[in-house]
Amino acid sequence: MDRKLVKRRGDNKWLVERTGKMHVDGVIFGSEQLINEMDDMVVRQVSNVASLPGIVAGSFAMPDAHWGYGFCIGGVAAFDPGQGGVVSAGGVGFDISCGVRTMHTGLKADDFMPLREQLAEALFRKIPAGVGSTGKLKLSVSRLDELLAGGAVWAVDNGYGLRDDLRFTESGGRADGANPSQVSEQAKKRQLEEMGTLGSGNHYLEIQQVVNIYDKAAATAFGIEEGDIMVSIHCGSRGLGHQIGTDFLKKMTTTAKMYAIELAERELACAPLNSDVGKSYLGAMSAGINCALANRQILMHLVREVLDDVAPKATIRLLYDVSHNTCKEETHAVDGKTKKLFVHRKGATRSLGPGHAELPAEYRSVGQPVLIGGTMGTASYILAGTEHSERLAFSSACHGAGRNMSRHAATKKWHGKEVVGRLAHDGILIRSRSMRGIAEEAPGAYKDVSEVVEATHQAGLAKKVAKLVPLVCVKG
């Protein structure tokens, strides 16, 4: 990044000064190393978002930020409907509610290692993954509508998991305001056979080991100890979410013109929150969130079935489930006044601090678990929300490492079999149906996740609790 574009405001905070049509300043969080590695498009997109109607406080980018569609990946912005605030499909992202679900297994390394190969094969056979993958759950449109309204609650009610899983799922496992009637038939058609599937790209199912504890009090509250074997699932709303984004991008382009909203780029297409299109999108998007929540709940059920068969000593229990690509109505303080705002988080995780009423009682004293997925072959982290995060960026934190290389460039540099072999040498088993997909997701194609997490911690967006390393990874 051209350092002339930003001004340092702390070790991990950088200012993009309000100029031109910007209504608020831009703020980018990150260490000097991460700022130097970011491209100038991050500043451009942060500035463009700051020019949208009704934005309040600032246009933010997390330490893993990189160029995205309209908003940068890692972008956070809140809009006030009372000030003409808007909702943007590009500000949510096309994989609506892509997120991470992390589970306890009750196993330690000594329990797991003799079963590692067997578990890797069993999970690979059980969990559908890859482009166009389909699951065993086949739904009619009417049943899909029930799922889109009910989310993970629907999944549990239909035998996919336990009631207690919902307590540890963001929003109790169901997004309010879902309106399946606003989801197109094409979107629904794409999803009829995709429930209980991982998809492709950076999505995965991973068996991990806790290797470091940084905050003993938070780790105790979360039930985490060194040596614990955990399972994490990273995936979203599959074809349905992508189609919702595609459908509404077209509608919002027209609506923005109708309301004389000047767009710095077409990709920022948006609609006033109080408009018909804005309300329609929020209903469809919430249905997309429920799709993703149900999908991860079903996948967790499949993991339970595998471990019940292969590792009977295991007890699968949910730590937490968090979403990355959402727009949520939340209450926040702005200039000393409490307001209802719509917070876009695109490639960013909600990071509620201690005492928040939405948190399970077990976590309320330490803050929300913030699950930071690594890349294939690199560490993942569990963080906790902080009191400061509310003031810094509407209780938001990073979501992962963030790409530093395109998928095309990655395939030019690495070959899938080579990556699999190298990771096997390091003790990490990879299972995938696509060697090209492995090359696209090679660890070197991403930023240093440990640097991203450290910057997030130092900035006060969330605090480090535990580090996990991968042992088995099932990829799309």
C-alpha cells in the first residue's frame, strides 16, 4: 500500500482522512507489516463505502482486509435508517453467512492419533465437498422454505443435532426477519440438494489440536485446555446465498438510480433500508443466514455420526458458531446516543464483549468466542470479544488470514499434489477431490494468520485465547 494514503493513529490503527464525497473517515486496523502488504484498493474501497448515504462513525477494515466486490473483504460499516441509510448486497457478500463452527470432541491427542487415518477417510466419505457437491438430504421447495425460516432451529427440530447446540450458535441459530418468499425460485432450486455440503474454495472441515492457551480465564469459560482435539467447519449458504446476491445486485443498481444515490462504483449498488427493495433484500438475506446456520448444523450432525462410529470415546459439544457475511440490526452508541443501526460485516466477525445479553451464560463474563479460521496447513485461533471493540468498530473483528494472492496466481506457483505431500510431511492429512482446489488454497496464498490475529489482539478488537493447529483437513 502507498503509505501516503493513510495516517498512523496507533500501532495497529490507520486513518483514511475524509475527503471529497466521504461522509466519515476511514479506519484500517493492522500492523505495519499488514498495511505494507495491503493493496491500494483497500483504501479506495474503504473510501467508497464512506460515501454511501446514512453511514455513521466510520468505514472500517479489519487486519485481514483485501480487495473484494464493492466493499473490501474485512469491511465493516453501520447505517442509520433514520438518516437515509442503505443496505448493500456487496457489503454483505455473495456467500451469505459464511462462517465457522468449532466443536469440542472430548478427545486428547493420545486418543486421536491412532485413529487419525481412519477418521480422515471416514469424514472424507461422509462429508460432501467440492464444486457442485450434493448431500443426502433432498428437500422440496416447501420444506426448503421451512428451513429458510427456521435455520439451525429447523435442523435440530428435524433430528440434526441437539437442542443445546442452539444456545452456542449466534442469534440462537435463527435469524429474525427471514422471508423465504423474497428468495427467487432459481436460488431455491440451486439449494434443494446442497444442504449438508461444504462447497469449494476456502471452505473446509478440520480436526485441530489446541497447542497454546493465552488467556486462562477465557479458556476455562470456553472449556478449552492444551492438547484438546477440536473440529471446525468453515462454510456458508452455498448456491442459494450466491444467487440471492446476484439477484439483488441487479435490483439495487436500478433502485440506487431511482433514489439518486451516487455510486463510486457499480459494485456498491444499494437500496435505502426503508425502501421496498431494501426490505426485500433483508428478508432474503436473513433467509440466506438461516440456510448457512442450518447447513453447519447438519454438517455437525454428520461429524457426530462419524465420531460415534470411529471414536466412541468422543463427545461432540458445540463451542460456538459465528457468521462472517451479514447485515444485522443492532443497537450501538454513536456520539453519545443509542441507535438502531444496520451493521454490514463482510469477511468480519461479530465480537461481543463481556456482559452482552446475547451471550450464553457460560461466556458472559469473558466475551463472545471469536473463531478465526486459518488456511489449509496453518494455525487457527480462538479469541474473545472485548469491551473496547464496541467503540472501535461496532463490536467487530477479523475473520481469517485474508488472501494475498489470487487463485489463478496460486495455481501458477503450486501444484496440488506437491502441497498435499508437503503438508503430509508436516503431519497434516489433506483429503480433497480437487488437486486444483488444493493449489488455489495453498497456505502461501494467504497472509500470515498469526500476524493478523496479533494485530487484532493489539488493536483491542478481540483478545487471544487459544491457538489450534490442523491435523486433518477435508477440502472442497
